Amino acid sequence: MYNDEVLTCKDCGAEFTFTASEQEFYAEKGFANKPGRCPQCRAARKNQTRSGSRYSREDRPMYDAVCSACGKDTKVPFKPSGDKPVYCNECFRSRKNNW
């Protein structure tokens, strides 16, 4: 049903084989697109993402705010506009568990 197919990596330009078994796996998972990267570039990109070289939570700007529930000073990852309540981590978690 599936035949091995030679593809070109969009990162390094090397040719790699998209095997029949890989094609079957992609079909089972419902993936519509063929892989654009060779296995080596896919692994390198995966490691790069895990090592935090891409945008991470630590890089996100934080804004000073006062918790609407307990009044404690806190930092939030969005600029408070004043029209909605802002909660510290503890109050947010306790309210989230009650939703």
C-alpha cells in the first residue's frame, strides 16, 4: 500500500527516506503532511526546544499587581487593565479548583 519515498530536508537539504512503515504510522495518527526534516534535524530541533532555547515561561514579561482576593502583591504574565480581578497564584489555584 505504501512505498518508500525520498524527501529533502528543509533545514539541511539532505535527502532522507520516508519509509513505508513511517507513512503507515503517519496515516494511523492522522498526520496529513509528510515530514519536512530529516531524522537528525528533527532530533536536533526537539533537543533545542527542550533545552529552553526557544521562548520559555522564564522569558515572559511579568507585571506587578495586587491580588483581588487576599490583597497580596503579586506578579502576573499580563498587563492588568483594571476591569477584571487579578489573583495571586494561591488564590487563582483555589478558585480554579472550585470551577
